[in-house]
Amino acid sequence: MEQLSQQVNDLLQSRRYDPEILTDLERYVEAQCKEGAYDGDANLACLKLYQFYPEKTNVSVVVKILLKALAALPSSDFVSCLYLLGEKTQREVPVVTVITWADFLETGNFVDFWNSLQTNKDIIQGLVGIEDSFREFMLAVISRTYYRIHLSVLQKLLCMSQDDLICFLRRHGMTDITNDILRFPSTEENQPRPKTIGEQLPLRKVLESLSYYS
Amino acid sequence: MNGLVEDTRSSSWRRNNSTDLNMNTFSDLSDRDADAHFNVPESVQQFLSYFRQKFREGNVSEVHTLYETSFNRYSERYFKTTSWPNPEVAAKYVDNDEVFLLFYKELYYRHIYSRLQPTLAQRVEAWDNYCDLFNFILNDGIVEFDLPPSWLWDITDEFIYQFETWCHYRNRLKNKTEEEIAYLKDNEHIWNVNFLLQYLHAMVNKSNICPWLLNGNEPVGSSDPDDDDFDYSTIPVYRFLGYFSIIGLLRVHCLLGDYKLALMVLQPLDFDDNTALFTRVTACYISLYYYMTFAFLMLRRYEDAVRVLGSTLLHIGRIKQHHTRSYQYEQIHKRTDQMLALLAISLVFSCQNVDESVNSMLREKFGDKILRMRQGEESVFEELFIYACPKFVSPCSPDYDRPIDRHMEASYLQTKTFMREVGQRLAVPEVKSFLSLYTSIELAKLAQFMETTEEMFRSFLLCFKHKTFVFRGSPGQAPAEGSFVSCAPVSFYVDNDVVRVMDTKMESKFGEYFLQHIGKLQDFIQMLEQKTKLSH
């Protein structure tokens, strides 16, 4: 994998817009899916070549890139991918489905996301560990929103049985459970603490203003 | 890199060999032009000859005046509705100076693009001339020359502009003749996006501008062309062309919708440097900040967009007065308004404020629209976005067998994706307005007030937290860099079934207050000084 990643990086340095490197880029996407790795920049370069040479578009690779980008939330990788897709690709059935998934995830609608995923399981086939990647994103959002949460609510949000959930939480260092209520490790956001917005006046701004008058 | 240049050159040779026959079909117009200019006014003849003389002497300040002022004056006087003398005719007055003619041709076609409707033949000739010009430059042609930075910027910028118009032209098939379509089909290399990018990259590499920038604006090699480690960044013409090509790449990537790469090419630029090369040409300064902040907006970096647009608009407000009579004034004015619109959109999604003077510009221009966006009116977002966005292009050739107009497709797709994001965010202001009414309330109750189910309300809260967790850079960082921070207009957390909202205290802003009054005092003093001058 490391070797492949290095090789692709070299190719992007020297021949970023050469359609002949597509086979390598596509192979790299497949490898990322199998090994649970991720290289957003290389994948964008692949989509860009599809944009330049639409006849070479491989929809199944596009779907994989989109899924990997979606699992990389909260980064903006997924929209970055969408901006590069042509109208025709955006209308392909699996692409349409993945775009609805993005809508669900981005609007906190995790329950509907899992429902749709269960009925379209074939789309994520071959993407090792992708469901857990989605869960990690969700857990990060949930832990910024909740200080304490009932396990039954969390189970629904993450679509897991109670036993699996407890294992998953333990893996992420969250073990403070009493009476089926989980307490998240405290962060700046889930603590009762008044926020103060101070004045932000960088020196640069003062200098800019003063230099104008001098 | 040399390989790249060879490639492109051979493609334009191919055109010369195989497509000249085709070209004859379109060349009537240029012939007629030549006839029309058979009688070139004597003052124009003298101007051309003088222009060429100063160009050869390397008298930059004189060339600057001739380029910026005289050329436009003559255009206004003699060539308002026609083109400048055909390069073949003009050759007579400049001693057949091939180098000067390369530059003259660029001006000639640029003038046609700005005043007249270029024909297919002229678009193709303009492309060929760019290939010749860039190949000449890349093959050390202008090592001995010196040209004003504004001219070099205009060449780079116009090159991309003509590419942009070509993409739109090619995708508008409805009113094209069969001959024209056949020609387009056979000549994929003309204004090809790949060649365009290769020329810009080749210019960046040739100029050695990146090492120059990373070395604190100092060349890393020798300034003697005979030395083995001769460094092209020691020659101003190459240094500027390389630098401007970086900003050109930013623009091209934005037009293609590749915003991440657009920001990544800016990596070597130093934004803290008051004498950075982009400050030398106003049009370049504006282009850089317009496309950079547009990329921020598209990558959901609203906080960065607000920060950078705020200070840029302040700066433009100050320099604008120096340009009131320049031909660039219109352009500056339009871009400023577009940037204000970008700022209006970003502000709705951000939790920052901008400087009071920028704020008053905003209120005057888009006050009502900002209000409506805050209330969640999606159509206003779309309207402002379409007004403020660049002219996106589809880089690939259309389906020539289905003659329909597809030139708006790229814009449509970018707008659609942007509006998807807007739609996702609509819950944020609504949740905020409800939350700020309470300090502690049961989740189920609040859901009821918002007329939704508890489950739905939980997802609104998650959406709020997700959308206010943003990627943000800082002034010292490269544009592509940054980290995630929480930027929520209201802080809250859920404790099992109860939502607890935290107070936010605002500290008084003494610094800003003093700055404002220092400014007012200065303006007042200036006014008094002028009054006393006048009365003397």
C-alpha cells in the first residue's frame, strides 16, 4: 500500500492530467477500499481526469470515491467530489443514492441514513470498515451535542445492538455508563460553562489602519 | 517539462499542416479586415513604430505608459468598432520585428475580444499566437527583455479568459454551421484544457518562482545566463510571468470546480508580505482574493471567507480612488460588488462580524437580501450566488452529434451543489432562534414548540453541531491549511432529555472603538488641511 501510495504521488507530481495514469489511480482507489486507507487528494485527481475525459468514467470507481469521501466527514471532501461530477454521472442510480446518504448524514438524520443503507447494502460491498467510519463521524457529532445520553437513543443513532455498542464505545474510550446512561468525556462543548467572546484585534489590523493614515 | 512544450508545439504544427485548408473557409473575414486597414492613419503608424522602438530599448516606464494609456487612447479614437491593423499590415511599420509582433498580435486579438465578436478563425489564430508566444518565452526568447508587470498580468489573465469563452462557444452548438462543427470536431487540441494547464505549469517551472518565494523572495541560483545554475527568477519578466501563472492556475481550477487544488497551488505565496508580487498589479490582487475567497465559500470555510473578504474589501476601498480614470475601474467595481455578495452569503453562515465600514457597504448594497437569507429564503442565496460566481466551464468537448446548447451546464451543476449545502444548513438559524429563548428546557417540549417529533428534533440538534464545527485557517497559514473548530452562534448541550443553553457574554470592543475614532479624527484633519489650502 505504501509503495502504491508513493507511486501514485509521483505520478501526480509529473503527469497529473495524463489520462494514462487513470489505471493506476483506479487501482489505488480499490486498494484504499480493501485496506481501509484513504487518500482524498489522489481520488480527486482521478475524478478530475474523468471530468476531462468523460468517456473514461468508471461509475463503480466514482461511487467508491464518493463513499470514501463521505466517510471522511466532517471534511469537505464529499462536496469537493460532487463539484467535479458531470450531469450524466450525477444521474447514475448508485450515485443518486450516495448523494441522499450525504444529505442524511449532513443533516443529523442518522436513523434514516441507516434505513437507506440497509436496503442498499450492495453499494458498500467491498469497502472494508466503512460502516464503522460512518459511526465514528456520528459519535464525534453526538459527543459534541450530548453530555449524557441514554443507550437506547444511541443504539438507534448508531444502528447497533447493545452488546456491539458497548464494545464500540469501549474501543473509543467511553466506559462511563450508569443505569444505561452514557456520560461522554467532557469537552469544551458539552460542559456548562459561560462562553465569553472577547475582542479580537490582531496587531496586523491595527497596523493596517494606522499605516493608511500615516 | 520540456517534453510538455514540445508536445504543444507539435500540435500547433499539426494544425499548420493539416488544417490550413479548412481554415480558408473561415478566413474571409480576416481578409476583409486587412482591406479595411489598408489605410492606416499616420498617427497610428507612428505610434506602432514608436511603441516598438521603446519595447526594443527596454524602457519599461515608457512602455508602461504606451501600453496602459496610449494604446487605449488610440483604440478609443480609431478602433472603436473595428480591429487594429492586421498584424501583416502592422508589420510594415515595425520593421517586421517578429518578437514585437508576437506581443502586438496578442493585443490585436485581445482588442477584438473586448470590442467585437471574435470569429472562429480569430479564436483559433489567437490560440496559435498564444502557443507561439509562450513557446518563444519558454525557449528563453525574452531573457533580454523587460516589460511592465501589468502587461504580463494581462497576458496571463486574457489567456485564461479566452479559454473560458472558447469553452462556452464550443458548447453552444445550436447556431453553428456544419462546417464549423466539423472543424471543432477535428481540432480538439485548440484551447484544450490540458495544454492550457501545461503552459501555466511550464511557466511556473521555467521561472523558478517557487524556490524564489520559498527562499524569502531571493533567487537560489546565479543571475548570469552563462552559469550552470542560472536562475530565471533573477529576470523580472520570468519572475512575474511565473508568479502570475500561479494565480492563473488558481482561477482555472476554480472555473473547473476543483477548489481544493485551487487553494493548494497558492501554497508558496506569502500573504503577510506587504510587497508581495500580487500587490504590484491591482487587477491581480483582486483576482487572487476573489478566486481564493470563492474557493473558501465552496469548501464551506465561511469563517475564512468572512475574515479574508472583510480585510480585502477594506483594502480595495482604499486603493479604488487611484483607479477612477483607469479602464480597469469598471472591472474593479464589478468584482468588488461580487465579493460583497460572497461576503453577504458567508456572513449568514458564520458567527463573525466585519469591520463597521465594510458592514455599512454591505447594508447599503445587500441589507435586505441578508435579512431574507437569515430568514431562510433559499431563492435569495441562489440569486446572489449566480451573481457572484465565476463563469464555470466544462473542459471537455460536447457531443457534436447532438447540437444543443450546453454552455450553462457547468454553472447549473455548481449552483445545484452549492444550493444543496444551503438547504442542509437551513435548520441552523431556526434552531438557534429557538434555543436562545431558554437556558434549560426539556427536549420533548422544545420539539413541540418547533412543531416536530422528538426524533426529528434530535437530528436538528446534531445538524446544528455538525454544521457549526468548521474548518478554519489563520492569517499566518497557507490558504489550504487549517483545523476544525467549533463556531456556534449559541452554545448548548443535551443532558439526557434536557437541553441546556449557555450564556454568551460579549466583552466591549475598546480597540475597535479607538481605531474608529482615530480614523474620524484623521479624516477631519485632512478636511481642515484641504480647506486651508483652498483659502490660501
